[in-house]
Amino acid sequence: MDFAPTARVREYAERVSAFMDAHVYPAEELFERQIAESGNPHHHPQILEDLKARARSEGLWNLFLPHPDFGAGLTNLEYAPLAELMGRVHWASEVFNCAAPDTGNMEVLAQYGTREQQERWLTPLLEGEIRSCFSMTEPEVASSDARNIRSSIVRDGDEYVINGRKWWTSGAGRDRCEISIFMGVTDPDADPYHQQSMILVPLDTPGITVERNLEVFGYTDYEGHMEMTFTDVRVPTSNLLQEEGDGFRIAQGRLGPGRIHHCMRTIGVAERALELMVQRVSEREAFGKPLAAQGVIQEWIAESRIEIEQARLLTLKAAWMMDTVGNKAAKTEIAAIKVIAPSMALRVIDRAIQAHGGMGVCQDTFLPKAYAGIRTLRLADGPDEVHKRSIARQELKRSFSS
């Protein structure tokens, strides 16, 4: 088990880090200003398009995709330090065409899509010309158990008719979002793991209504977490991914990489929060001495470093296992890091907020928005409790079989 970065990864990491320093961090204020001036919280700012063109020209593009025919061909382990660097700015992954939910959707199309589906949708996604979303979660049921999904996909001749209500469809607020991967029931009488299917639904299809944008702790997220209704939406049967009943299998294949990518980026957020905390306490004094000299502050710094390193090591182990023995064999490690990484980052961000005092909860730092965003990851791609249940069941199974 060797987590040492290869020469190729070291080179990529140096280039991504240099790009972030030279172009992304200096553009954070302009990014927010261009969105504010547009009057649309989901506006695609020009600075983002400019940075995308620059990143692509420098060969820093589609780094997440392990398929050499489509992406850089990096393994999950090789991609980890790069995703961490991108995660330090909440929109930076899109600069390198490595943003969720597009990453998961591109993985699905690359692995499960037909050539026609790949040409129509994967190619423009790989080019960074469009965005996509993933419509799975439903407000009427506990969607942490995907078997509860009630939306329907019914065949009618050469078309499927889609009906249902989805929410937390992240990315659907973006002007460039053109396609959704929709999960619904094709055969309610099949066994619970073969009732659902996935289908490609262009968002300009009649019958789709965006009901509202869901805020996160009062923040209107740039991507847009939309609640949407699908009423008698008709798409060709050729839009089905794989066969009827394959939806659950595809979902499991999609969520493995998606979960670990979230964790990689989350470590980057925690690192940045720790850096801000160290900088802040080194500059301020209270009760006659620098904050950095206070014992409790030193404990915060030490605990944060320890917890970040622990989470990073588990992330790397999970990525290594995905590369060497496959996603299924690595499911315990993936579940574990999906629990650990967001909780760790929330603790680090909370300490950084406390160290900043009143400044820590206002718009003068990235900390409050980062806290709100990371808190959603204890729910996204499965809540903590579902992952813990999975881990416990694996441990019990191992115990009883020994």
C-alpha cells in the first residue's frame, strides 16, 4: 500500500497549485461580483469561462476521469491531491471541468452510455460546453433508501413517459444545464433492486417545471438545488441507460467515485480553513498576549492538523482500494470516509470561525458559506446514518462468517 505521489502526479499538483495561485484565488472577488451584477444567482460569469479556456490550454482538463479515451487517465489515488487543491475554492473544480454533478454524470455516460448517447451528451460535457444534473431524490419519500423512489418511467411505443417530483437536483439552476439523468420506476412488480431505471432527459423537453430553488441555511447556492416536477415528459426509448431495471446498479457505480471526490475536495476546504485560523490568531492579541499563544488556540490548531491528516489517509486508502480491488470491495472504506470527511471539516471550520470572532460568521471570509456547503455533505450521496449502517453490517457479516 503505497500512497506516495508519482512523478506525473507531482507535476500535475505543482501545475494545479500554481494555476490556483496565479488565476483562481485572485478572481474570487470578481467571480462573486459578476454574479451579483447579473442579478441571477446561477449566472455563468465570464471570468469562469476565461479561466476554463486557460486551464484547458494548459492541459489541466478532465483530470477526474480515469478512462484514457475520455479524460487524463489518472487513477483515483492520483486524482486525490488534485481534487483537494481544487476544493479550496468552491467553484474552482469547474475551471478544470471537474465539477459535480457533471463528474458523476460523465462517469455514467462513459461507462454505461451507448455511442449515440456519448456523442450527444458526453462529448459536450467533456468539452465544458454544457452542464448536467442528476434527478434522484424525492420530497415525498425517504430517498436515503433508493428503493423508495416513486417517480415513474413508463414505455409507450417508441417513447418513455416520465412522471414524478424531484428535489435537490443540484446544478439544474445553471443556464447551461441541458441534460438530467433521471431515476424512476419502470417495473413496480420486480424485486426492489430491479424496479428502477435511469434515463436521459433533456431539460427543454415539454412537461418539466422548475418549482423553486432550495436554499442552504439561507444561502442561494451558485449551482442551484432545484425542486422540479416532471409531468407526462416524453423522451425516446433510446435515451434509456443500459436496460430496464439497471438503475440501482448504475446508481451504485456512480456514487462511489462521486462520494470520494466530495471527500477529496472537502479536505481542501479544511486545509484552507486551518490556514486562515493560523493566520488570524497570529495577527491578533487578547488579554495581553497573541491569540496564538493561548493554550486553547494551540489545541484547536493541533486537533485540526491531526484530524485532517487522518481523513486524508483514509481517503487515499479508499482511492487506492477503488483502483486495485474495485468500488464494491472498497465500499466500507468509501462509506467510512464519506462519514469522516465532512464531520472533520465542519469541526475545523467551526474552530476557524471561533478564532475569527464576529468576522467568522459574516461575508468577509469564506468560512460561513463553506460551513453551510460542507454541512450538506452529511446528507448528500447518502446520510451519515446510512453509511454507518453499511459499515456495521459489513463488520457483523465478517464476525459471523469467521
